[in-house]
Amino acid sequence: MTTLLSTSLLSEHHGLVIEKGGGAALAELPYEGVVDLFKQHGTLMFRGFEATADDFRELVQRFSEKLYFHQNPNRETISEDGAVLLVDAHRNPIPAHAEMSYCPLHPGLQWFYCVQPASSGGATTVYDGVAALDLLAKETRDLFEEKRLTWRLPFATGPEHQERVFGTSDRAELDRLFAEFDDFTYDFDDAGNLNWSYTVSAVPQAPYIDSRTLCNSYLGSGAIVSFEDGSPIPQHCRWDALDATEKVAVDLEWEVGDIVMIDNKRVMHGRRAFEDPNRRVAAMLSMPNF
Ligand SMILES: [Fe+2]
């Protein structure tokens, strides 16, 4: 099934590189073969295909049943329909996080596409949450297994922002959508602004393998978090999670045209610092069609 695929390990920790290597073109890669490797490895890098932004968009579409639009309105788009966005314009390092895992829209797939690497630094990092959980200090692991996390946004979501994030600001439609979410409570103020809270495990079940995974937004999110009983998360949990994730970090040293497909419900991602203002990496988020 995977004979058309030329592969090598991405790192000793996890992940797989699928190379062109004289084999099939990007659009001709066998669907089932790619899906099988993705479920097993958690991160796939597609290298050597000289992918354009349109190729990137097509690959994402081929493995997705729905695209998500990022909640940050300040990102530059590089595709005509606005679905392919550059990652945020800052240059600071970003610790391990799973995109939008603080809310029930949590997309299954995180995608990156390298338009232009930084001249130095600026690697995107990936962290297999299954391996990180094995290395997490027992005290923190026990706490995370016992008590889920409750998330809130620091600001209420106005109607215009509701439209962009949820596809509507119509109250009845939002009520129908939110009824599908587990462990989600919400209310609207008199001006129609939405406040919500969402409770979810910091160490959920991974989607395609029989294991829990350290996969959450605890280390890198502007959202407000506590344990579900309202108690604060002890500071040692942060250091323990930073230690465990750094031990399994894999630096993606970008080349022009690289595409990376990440299991956003198992593997976290982040970024190393850089100075080069010309670094351009695009991201997409989607729900898998498998
Ligand atoms: Fe991110």
C-alpha cells in the first residue's frame, strides 16, 4: 500500500518525512497510505515536492472535510479565498500548544507550509504528547489525570467575531451549534457579547492510538485556565510540562515548499525565536475526513 511512498524518520522521537525521491507527485500520493502513516506517526513532513500555496491548499482539501478559520484577525492571507494564512507576525519563541484546544472547535489537523525559511532560527517545533506524557513528573501527571482544565477567554466575543469563528452570530443558530458541544457553558450579555467556559482534559485520549496524550494549550495560550473545581494550577505543573515537552521537541528546519501535517489532538507544536523579517510560514486548520 505504501510502496509509492519514499519515507525516512523525521527524528528519533517521532514523525515521518515523505519525500518526492522520484516517486509520485504530491497530488498523486496514495490517500490510504498517507492516512495510515499519519495515524501511526502523528506528524508527516512532505519534502521535495516544490509545493506552491495552491498545492498546499489542495493537499489540505484532500484530507479534510472542513476548514477552520483562525481566530486571530491580524494574519496575512496568501490564497485567494483567504483560507491560507501566514502564522503570526511576531518573532518570539512559542512553547508547546495544540491549536484552539482551549475551545470545543479544537481542529483535528494542523498544517504548515514554508514559503520562506528564516535565515537562521525560526524552526517550528513539534512535540509528541504521548512521549511527553511518559516523561511528565508523576505529581503533575496524577493531577492532570484527576482534574480536567476549565478554559475561558479574557474578553467576551462580540457578534462580528462570533460570525468569523462560528460562522454565524444568530442566537438560535449558535444555540443549536453549542448544544453539540460537551462540557461547554455560555451566556450572552445585553449587547450580544458571548462569554463561555469549556472543560477538557489536559491529557485526553489520542484519536488513532490507544494512549493518553499531553495535548493542550496550557503552556501557550492567552486564554484563562484553572482546574474544573476552580482551583489554580500549581506553578510546578508549568515547569514539569515545559521539561517534558522540551525533552521530546523536534525542530522542523524548514526548506522552501515543505508541508507539515500534524495530529493536533495528539501532537503539540511551537516555534523557536528568529530575527529574519522575511520568514514566511503559512498555516491551515481542518477537520480530517478520515
Ligand atoms: Fe500555534
